[in-house]
Amino acid sequence: MEKLEISDFEEVLKNILPADKKYVRNEITRLTSAGENYGSVMLAIKIIYENVENEEKETLHAVAKLPPLTDFVKLFQNTSATFRHELGFYQTILPSLRQFQQTQGSSKSLNCFPQFYGGRLNPDPTAHSVDDSAIILLENLKCKGFTLIDRTIGFDLDSSKLILTKLAEFHGAALALKTTQDEFFTNNLTKYFDEFHLYRIEGEIDFMTSDNMINATIKMIEEDELCSLHLNEIKAAITTCIANIKLPKNSHKFSQDTFATVIHGDVWTNNIMVKTHMNRIVDVKFVDLQLVQHASVTRDVLFFLFTSVQGTILKQHLDDLIMFYYQNLTKILEDLHCDTTPYGFDVFKNEMKNVASQIAYFQIMPTLHCVFASENNIWEVEKLNKERLFDQIQTSQLCKNRSCLITREFLQRGWFK
């Protein structure tokens, strides 16, 4: 049996346990299955501690997020940047947003992320580089009744609205902070928005913009009646998207959008944990903040809608869901005493159109291969290598159906023009 250990674990716990509690031991098991997390090692940890006075034992259920084990995945996922950004989100960005809500007199406090227990980049607290001892320790949401839904089915209308409400609360707090306290935002948060590349190894791999991925995307839609009539227009849009995807994350070009602020960067079914009651989703937590970045909030909205909402809901309610999100966003801005004059709906719609055509389309389409991958076509993150990477581009019928639906929606809305 695999023995799982975390070095200097007590050091990570020093800010978690109160003075009258003493750490005893931990029990570690694997948390995620293949296909649930492609960027890190996830462990479930039972932390056993005792009361100093009476030695009565208690248990804290936590999750440890660790860097990938292989050098290939570390380079491919750019762990040196993404792990530091995610830890920075929990240590600095999220507390700053909550403090801002409080000082603005809001009754809300962001509760759509797991509780943060502690973390480190390496044993030296003054260092900024990520090594193999890096860890992010969070509450175990599964022990609180949260779970993932079937990614191949997606969210229904009510669930989608709840998720968009939570997303608007997060985006609204971040946008209001940036708008009303720009100096604080720049001095304290932007250090986690340095430029970085993802899914590429210089001189070897540029996965998202590879010929394999481009050809796979065209192949998924070329037989659709409407899409086939507009292939040149679609290919031109893909060319534009690729040029922008080749730019680093947090490029100055992206941070200039009107609705640019802190975004999640990877909002899809596998990064949204939900709690249900009476067969209804009643609470939502966003996880895996490794792609947190400074960009338009419309990126998160588009990515979530087109990767994670049921196809029938998209066809019938897409405009309603976009308006629902926007209305919730402006309510949050108003609640935080932020001038909403620059954030009119026409500005929002135009920014969404630009983001959709210039970058989002070709961020969404490759992701569909993960969303609709069959059980025999997914793998553990440790087994990822250059050969497996391109073997993964296998297209199910569900993937083709969703690809055509998305492309038709883009065409009908003029988002490729």
C-alpha cells in the first residue's frame, strides 16, 4: 500500500490549533479520482488532536493540495506560478475581499470558497519559490456534505442561477474593491497577477494552440449544417483566439477591460462543489484557484455557461442567465457603495462579445474534451506525459453535440464578427 506523508506537517498546523490543543497524528488517503484534478495531488487528511487538560481527542477533516509529482506536469501546469497564485488567493486576496465587504457595511461575507487552514511554498517563510514541500491546507468539503455533479450532465436552471449568484458576489466584491480602492488593489493584490504561461513547455509543447487541438475542434463542428456554412468565419475567429491565448495570463491587454478584476479562471463542473437537500442544490463552493488571474469577469461567466450548464437550458435560457448574472453583479456593486455608471449593461454585453470572439471560444472548446471524456479515457495526473497528452484528444458524441451547440450560439449572436 502507498505510504503518504507530508514533511513538517506540525509546522503547517501551528496557526490552526489553539493553545489548549495538541497535535497527535494524521491519517492520509488519496482524495480525487482520475479526471477530477489534472493539476495537483489532492490528499484527504484526518488530523487528530487532543485537549491539553483532559487529553480528550478530536478530529479535523482537511484536504492537502500538493504540487504534481512529475517534472513534466510541473512544467506543463507551470506550478511555480499557479501554486503561488492559489496560495496567495487564500492568504491575501480572499481575506482582503472579506475585509472590504465589512468596511463597506455589507451584510454579506464571501462564503463560496473552502475554509483555509494554512499553507507554504517551501520551508523558508521568506522565500517565494515553490518546492516539493509546498502545501495548501483546506477544509474537507466532502465531509461537510459537498460533492461534484456528473460533469457530462451539467447543471439545471435553478442550480445555474445559484452558481451565477455566488460568482457575482465574488466578482462584485473584487470589482468594487478595485474601483473604490485602486491603490490598495494595486499594492496588495496585483503581486499575484504576474504574467505566466500555461499548458506549454518552451520549445516542446504548446498544447492549447497545437495543430492537433485546432484540427480536433474543426472536426467536431464541420458536419453541422449551420457551422459548415461559416467555417471560414469560425477559423478566422480561432486564429484570433490563438494569438491571444499565446499571450501570457495577466497580460496588460486583458487587464484593461472595463469589467476586469480578480477572476477564478477555471469555473467548470469539476471545480464547483455543491451541497444538496431534497434533491436540490442549496450551497456552492468554488475550488481549484490555481488559475486565479486579473481579467474580465465575462471570462468566468462564459466558461461556466458553455462548459457546465445543461444543453437544453442553454438553448432556452442563455439570455436570461446572462441578464440574471449581470443584475446580481450590479446589486453587489451597489451594496458595496461602488458607482455603477461605468458598468452599464450595453458595456457588459459588448465586453462579453469581444471576450467570446477574441479568446473564450478557443478556451472553451478544448476543455470540452475533459468535460465529456469517457471513463476509459481519463488518467491520473501523475501519469500525464507528452504522449498521453495528445492521445487525450478523443471526441465523444456528447462532446461533438456540445461543440456544435456552442458554435451555433456564437454564430447566432454575432460573436464571431
